[in-house]
Amino acid sequence: MSGQPIPIRPVEPTPEPAELDISVLVPVRDEAETVETLAVRVADVLARLGKSFEIVFVDDGSGDGTPARVRRARERDPRVKLVRLRRNFGKAAALSAGFDHSTGRIIITMDGDLQDDPDEIPRFLAALEERELDLVSGWKRRRHDPVSKTVPSRLFNWVTRELAQVDLHDFNCGFKAYRREVLAEIAVYGELHRYIPVLASRRGFAVGEIEVTHHPRRHGTSKYGWDRFYKGLLDLITVLFITRYTRRPLHLFGAIGLLLLATGFGIDAYLAILWFGGQHLGNRPLLQLGVLMMVLGIQVLTTGLIGEMITFKNFRRRDSYSIKEWLE
């Protein structure tokens, strides 16, 4: 060996991806019949606007050849991209993957079944600019879905609107437009994707909606069943908790605790009066009820809600999915 020092080349930093005007994010599962048509239609609309853009399909565990159809669309138009998850992680995880692997200053989400009309995209962009909004949600006022979906959905939206105090008519609509900074501050896990407008509103972002055309489904089947409604109600409770009480949990826990404690104390005080009156209380179930209300009730409720709070505060978006393929 010569002993001469080996010259070290400086490592060139990896360039950051160029920021685009618009990213259209489409989570799909078993939508092989529609993805190519959707890609062409979205590209035509955005090309007419003169915007730089990408169309990001997130495949959430399809089993019908959807990824192959997306690759074919990419061969015709390199602005089409594919993020493929290893299995079905759910729509919230698919959206999170798309948010992480897109670069647009404005992100538009839409379903991949052609029920959302790409021709509506300019109206979303106009609403963002003209009304100075940070998030625009679609409102499918006239839905082409069976009654088994529309009636529960309307009830769900009414309950959400009243409890969350966010003036939107359709929280379930996947057709939305966001400014990038909205998504930078909001973590979406579980099934909380439908409540992004609520979370954004609580953070102070300006949220609005526009009516959109809803087309009948022509291919495939709906991926949602009745279980989405009870899950949605549980998620609504979670959202209300993390937006109202994360920084002041005593306002919630204290109210519940005082109520249970007062009720249990009242029961036991009543029994104490009977005991002083000479009655035997050893076999009175009411005594056990009073004690349990003071001890167990508050433990069960606070354990569940504190668990939600810990999940929200420590959630990392990338923990919710695992990518199998990414065509950039």
C-alpha cells in the first residue's frame, strides 16, 4: 500500500422531488375496470388548466389486476404513479400513503369507481382560491346509491354535523381538495379519514363545500357495509374527544368522575342512614352498586379515553401501512 490518502468524493445530496401544482390521489381496491379511464379523464381536465400535476393511485390490496391496469396507464402517461400496499390496510391508511408519496401543493382525493366526475376538479380549485378556503369537501346532494346506503348516510351526516359543529352536509364524500399545509398538521389513522374536515376546522383551517355530481356505479361493487356506520359513530366520539379534551382532559374526566362519585355517594349515604336506623345492610346489593359506581365506572371510562389520547399523540402515519411497490 502506498500510504497515500484515498480521495473522498463528497456525496451529492439527493434532490428533493419537484413540487407540483396538483396531486390527484385515488385510493383503489378492485377497480381494474375503471382506473385507466379515470386516469385519462383526470389528465385531460388538468392539462386544459395548464397545471403541473400527478395522478397517484394507491392500491389497497386489490385482487383483480388493478395494479397492472395502473401500470398500463403509466406507460401512456408518466404522470400516472402507483403506490401499492402489501395488503388491504383500509382507506385511511391508503390515503396516508398517498399523502406521503405525493408532492402537489394542492391535493385532490377522489374515488376510483368513476362515480366522482373529474370535470368537477376546476370547481374545487376555484373554491379554494375564490373563497380562500383550505379544504373543500364535495356534497353528493343527489346520490345514485341504494336506499340502504343513502338513509343511514344522511342520518350519520346529520349526527356528525350537530355534534362536531362543522357545517358540512356530506362527511363521507371522498371527493375533496386540500392545501398541503392542512395534511401536514393532521394525522389520519383507523377510520378518521372521513373526519379530516372536523380535525382541520378544529385546527383553525377554513373549511367549505360544493355540490358535486354523483354518477351511478357501472363497474364493481361497493366496499362498504353496515359496519362502517357503527365504526363511524365510535370514530366520531374519538374525534370529539381528541379535538376538545386532549389538552384539558380533566374537563371531561372530572365531569364524569363527579357524576359517578356523587351518584355512588348518594346511594351509600342513603344506606348509611338506614344502617343508623338499625337496618342490616350485609345482603343489600345496593351497597355494592354504590361502591362500584364510585370505583369501577370512572376507571373503565378513563382507561378507554386515555388510551385514545395516547394513540393520537404518538401516532406515526407510516406505521399504518407497508408499501410493496412505488412507481415514481
